[in-house]
Amino acid sequence: MAAAQEQSGSAKAVSKGETNDQPNMEIRKVGLVVHGGAGTISRSEMTPQREREYRAGLERAMTAGYEILKRGGSSLDAAEAAVRMLEDDPHFNAGKGAVFTSIGTNEMDAAVMDGKTLSAGAVASLKHIKNPVSLARLVMEKSGHVMMDGEGAEAFAKENGVQVLPDQKYFFTQERWEALQKVKAAEKSGGGGKKYIITDQDRHGTVGAVALDQNGNFAAATSTGGTTNKRAGRVGDSPVIGAGTYANNATCAVSATGDGEYFVRATVAHDVSALMEYRGMSLTEAAQSVLDKVAKLGGSGGLIAIDRQGNIALPFNTSGMYRGYVDPNGKFVVEIYK
């Protein structure tokens, strides 16, 4: 079981070379953490080129979010911007890189939550929206609802000027298509064997971000294509507020990744917050405790979280989790393996 990692996220709001117009004014801590999914990530199967591509994708996401925080922007804007970058990157299972369902379609879920107001928005079973995370935010801000799915969500998108793609060609990637064929072949052969090696990379993945801004506000955002070969209409933990996504200014912001069914049953994201609020646990203790509960149920995965002091936790019980954060000096740290 990988230990949770705690690190002060008090990244400086004024970067090197800039001057602070009000030197006597305290610069509030800001923090940003991103993830690109947890699972069985083997060094032996990762080429140097592929590892560079994953790291670059996480760094682009952090740059997009951190630039907003550094300028005094909101945690909500930062989390959304970071996740949009990951949705646009075919290496990650969200947006452009979404996996295929059992009938060969792409169905995407996403959620956002504002820690200041506890407002939240979520979308599920989207088939024609490039950036589901942005539609989730629109649901939060303009629909009067928390969650919308399928055709209704896409009709709402169209009404609000969001581009609805005419077909699913944009989401097709050869790698995800081949993963579906591998999973189907393993299924047909009764679970496979050496001929069909099914990795977590082939099966599932999620992207997410949590942020703390200069005003002390949290936000969390999560997006996913779900699991390869899932039944059409299956919805995992990512868009379920309190399961895969949660933010509360009183405690923390959380985005989870892993076996969605178990994360829903364990109400993972809210449980981290509840243990901090009601039991007085530290972020690290709460995050690890909840992940242990998931493991007892039989689930694997991980989560990212940030607290009011800018401390971060990144526990996972798999061999790796694509993750990155901004350290107290504004330096980007990207990690993949244990």
C-alpha cells in the first residue's frame, strides 16, 4: 500500500522576476494537484518516449491551471483548465482519449465542485462533447440541476452555445480501439491467459485536478471515458458528487481514480472530508484511511487531495498513478510510479 504523500502546496503567487506591488501584504498560499489515472503501470512496459509524453501532458495541465492561480484567478477556473488540457490529450482516458464501450461507442462523464458554495455540476453518458468538464461546470452554473446525462445534457449544451460534434470520429484513437478488441478477446477466451494481457491502461483511467486559490477557495474537477468494454449507459464514480469528486472549503478538495463501482460504494471523496471535519484527521490520514476502506471492499485506485494549508495527499494502492503537483517554490513535480 503506497503511503500518502503530504507536501505543503504554498506555491508562491509571485513568480521569479516579478515584483510584488504590496510587499507588506501576505501572499496567500495557492496549490494545484492533477492526476491522469491510477493502475498497473509497469516501468518495463513503458518506453522512454511514452513516459516523456505522459509527463509532458501532466505538465501542460499543471501549467494551464497554475498560471490562473498565480495571477490570482479562481480555483474553479484553474481546475477546469487543467482537466480540459488532459481531455484534449489522447494519452489519457477522458475526452479525446476516451475508451470504447462494449458496442464501440465513447461515453464520457465529468464533474466539478466549488468548495466555497458547495455548488456542483455533473454530466454522464456524453457522446458528442469535446470537453465534458466544461459542460459539467455549465450545468452547475446555468441549469438549476446538479447532474444531467445523455441526450438531455447534450441538448442543454447546444442551447448554451457549446459545440455538439456531429459524430464520434474525434474520439477515435487506434490504441483505445485495439484495447477494446483485446478485452473482448480475453472475455471470449474465458479470461485470457498469456495470449491476452489486459492491463489497467487498456481497461480504464480518469483525469482530475484539485486547486486552492489565493482567496482560500477549493475546487475539484474530474473527467473520464469510463472503462473499456463497459455496458452502454454505465456510469462510474467520476460524476458522482461525494464519490469521485468533492470540494468543501471547511476541509479539502478531492478527485479520485480507480475501480469506480467501489469508489461509489465507499463514497470516497466525501469520506475524506468527513473524516477531517468530524474526526479531526489530517489530510494524509483521512485519504489513506478511505483508500484502505476501498481496498477492503476489493477495489483499487487512488486519489489526489489538498487542504486549507496547501498540504497535499496522493495515496494509491496500485503500482502507479499519473500525478503531478506544484511545490511551495512553484516547481512542477511529476510522478508515475510508486
